[in-house]
Amino acid sequence: MRPERERKLIARFWWLGGLGGLLLGSGLATLLHGSHLKDAGDSTWFWVSTGGFALIMTGIGSIGHANRFRTLADVYRILRDSQEQSKQR
């Protein structure tokens, strides 16, 4: 059974990772739409593409934060396991 702190970190990992994946995918789709607008000669292609880049960068940042929470959870697990092993000795 995981401690409460580790469960919260894992939950944050899943939430932020899922959100990052959603934003990254949406950004790629928006960027592709901006590319089609440029080919069609629409004047709003630049703003749509800029929004797509912003979504992509936000998604990457969110995935980075998710990895941070996962790393913290792994560190807590390693520390907990090492404390349990030292108590058994």
C-alpha cells in the first residue's frame, strides 16, 4: 500500500500528463489547421498557427511537470524502501 503523499504525487502525474497530452495533440491539430488556412490564402493563418504553437508549448510544459511529480514519487518510494531495509537489519 502506498502512503498518502506518494498517491497524491502519482495522481498529479496522471492528471498533468493527461492534460499535457491533450494540449499537445490539440496544438498539433490547430497548427495543421493553420497550415491549411495558409494554403487556402486566408489571412488568419498566422494567428491560428501561433495559437497552435502556444498549445504545443503548454502541453510540453505540463508533461514536464508531470514527469517531475513521477520522479518525486519514485524518490519517496526508494527512500521508504531503504528505511524499511535499514529497520530490518
